Amino acid sequence: MIAALGDVPPVRGKPYGLYAWQKRPPSQRSKDDAGLLERICRAHAQSRQTDGSPPVHAALK
């Protein structure tokens, strides 16, 4: 049987733990991902936005 929304118990957690990730500095992985995205966008723009993934991938090597 499916429980109604009112039957679900409230989440008992620490609110400061739930949103702690918002206050942390960016991880090294997210910095690396942002740098890679910038390189991909630059390579795509240099091709006048006509190249697909294989040529862009080759340009990044």
C-alpha cells in the first residue's frame, strides 16, 4: 500500500550538515572539470562551432 504524504515521517537530520557542501571551497575535481570545459568550448569555438566530438577530442590531445 502506498503511504500518503502526511504518513511519511519527517527527515531527522542536522540542517547544518545537509547544506555544508555549499560553504566548502570547490574541490580539485570541480576545478579540473571547469578547466576542461573551458578547453572544450575554446576548441569548439575555433572550429566556428561546426566540429563534433571526434575533432574536438583530437584537438584536446
